[in-house]
Amino acid sequence: MRGLLVGRMQPVHRGHIQVIERILDEVEEVIIGIGSAQVSHSIKDPFTAGERVMMITKALAENNVDASRYYVIPVQDIECNSIWVAHMEMLTPPFEHVYSGNPLVQRLFTEKGYQVTEPPLFNRKSYSGTEVRRRMLSGDKWEELVPQSVIKAINEIDGISRIKQLARREVSEV
């Protein structure tokens, strides 16, 4: 059986890895949909789809997840919920089971007859993209929340500097 997990992964953190490992206890393969692939360079979505693919691929390798058991596919948003499931079906290999904590995603796939499971959240207070980005901006320790390979990837692309620059307010001339 093949499962589908969709998430923005902004950035990939230890909670994502734990969820994927748990899903792989239940299915033979998992499709990891990198959601909102068209969005980057904002406070909420600072990293590009390609950067997120690199992060998740390296983080899974770091955690000894067999690369033959997952596919990473960037997925652009579409503004029409009634065809979103068909959009996902078009972009991915066939799947039988959907894993999502998003109520809208759960509803859309349930209405199309898919089995949907809400994956467990691991230490959600710390393991969230929002918390990782908050710590990056405030200069707090964020590295403990992400795999070492993600730290390296963020440093490679100068991600901290990017987020801090994006957070600055434009100075208007008076």
C-alpha cells in the first residue's frame, strides 16, 4: 500500500521525520507532497520547493530511511477545492491512504473515498515550522528542532539571513 502526506515543510523539522517514519510502519511507500510549492521568500514560506525537497531528502537519508520507500513531489496550490484531489492524483503515483492533520484536506479526500488518517504530532509545541522560524528570527536556538542535514542546507542557502531580511519592514521616506 502507498500513502500520501502533504505538508509545507517550512522548514523540515524532527516532527516531520517522526511522522514519516510512523507512516512507513503502516505502508510500503509514502509520497511526500511538498505543499505550496509555488510560494517562497516570505516569513511564513521562506524556502523554495527545491530547497525543501533537498532538506527532506537529506534528512530522511540522515535518519536511514530507505530512499526506495518514498517519493518527494512539489505540489503547487490551486484555488479550486473541488478539483484539488484530482490535481493531487495527476501529480503523484497512485495511493490508497492519505495522512493529514488539515481538516480541509481530510474532508476533500474523504469525500473522494480515500482512507484518511490524522498522523500523530510529536512534541508539536517545539516541532513546528512556525516555532523553528520564530526562533530563527529571534536569534534563539533552533538547531535542536531540525536534523543536522537541514541545518547544513539552511546554512548553505544563507536561510537565516534570508528570513531576517524578509522580516524587516520597509523604511518609507518621510
